[in-house]
Amino acid sequence: MTLTINEIFYSIQGESSRAGERCVFVRLTACDLRCTWCDTAYAFTEGRKMPLDDIVASVASHPCDLVEITGGEPLLQKPVVALMERLLALGKTVMVETGGHLPIHDLPPAVIRIVDVKCPGSGEASRMHWPNLDVLTPRDEVKFVVGDRADYEYARDVIRRHDLGTRCAAVHLAPVHGSTDLQALAAWMLEDAVPARFQVQLHKYIWGPEVRGV
Ligand code: SF4
């Protein structure tokens, strides 16, 4: 069994409620979305096939129990479920970040699912698989990348309509790095008392926005 892998690396988690913790990242190749602000376009095609055993060995070589499977879109490759099961069996805490357009209901229950809801500014909002929000549990997280006021209002309304603030572990509003007005987003969140966290991408402040594999 193989997966096409873009990169595996050990770093500081830059996003989610685990931001700031040490984490091993497994980035899978390919994505069927094209978000306007995508910062991992290099993962659309670059990568190499790796046997599951080699992927697990690479992850296990790092002194870290937190693993994030990401992309690209990690759920496009079906053997990713077997990888999750192997990592869970090793005692790892496994997170997966998905674009929100593919079903998440059949992933192993112990996996922490971080589901993106694409806002209008991404150009991909219409692709959302809305039933994903119905199967969220208190261990899962939701992320909205917010480019402007219209994106913010979209996110705020989805959060309210689906009661996300009480149904999952965390909801993140993430500005587009380098373009969203940070102070405006903070003011909107405060004014509306939206039950979400303001999430910057920590890794871009540590290593710079263009550095890969960190
Ligand atoms: S889903 Fe992620 S990898 Fe795919 S285009 Fe959007 S930001 Fe890029």
C-alpha cells in the first residue's frame, strides 16, 4: 500500500488549538480545489510514492506524539485511512486537516478532524460538503480563512447557523497572511462576540511566509 507524499517534517504546529506544540507533519500530494490564497500549491503535483511502512517509520523517527496529516487534500488518497490507523496504533495523537468538500464521517473516530469551511473569497465555497458539519464531535475543529468583511460575515453566519461554538473543540478565524486587515478582523469578532479564535499562522512568523518544510 502506498501514498504519494509531498513532505514529512518535524516542526512547531502553527495552527489549530495545538498551535505552539511540537508536531510531525505528513503532507500528501494533490488537491482538487484551487483556493485563491492557497499557500501550498507546491503540493498539487510534487511528491513521490512511499510505502505505508516507510511513512510510518519516518514519522516514528521523530520524538513527538502529535501528528498532522495535511495536504494538498489528504482525503483524496484512500490509503490515508490505513495510515491513520497505523499511527493511532502507535499511540500517536492524529489530526487531519481537510478542505471540507470530501466526507469525513468514515474516518477513524479517534482522529481529530480539522474541517475547513471555504469562504466566498477562496473561490471554492460552493464545493463545501455541508453534511460534514453535522458529524462534528467535541474533539473536532473548524477553520475559516477570512480575506475580507464578506468572508467574515459568511463565517460568522455559518458558525451561528450550525452552533459550531458549542459543538466542536474550537472554531478558528484565520486571516489571509499578509493581506487581511488584522485589526479590522479583531474588531468584527469582538463586536459580534463570535465564538471563535483569531488564528495567525505561527510558522510564518517564526520562519517566514515562503519557507517550506517547517
Ligand atoms: S484546499 Fe488547501 S491545498 Fe487545496 S487549494 Fe485550498 S488551500 Fe490549497
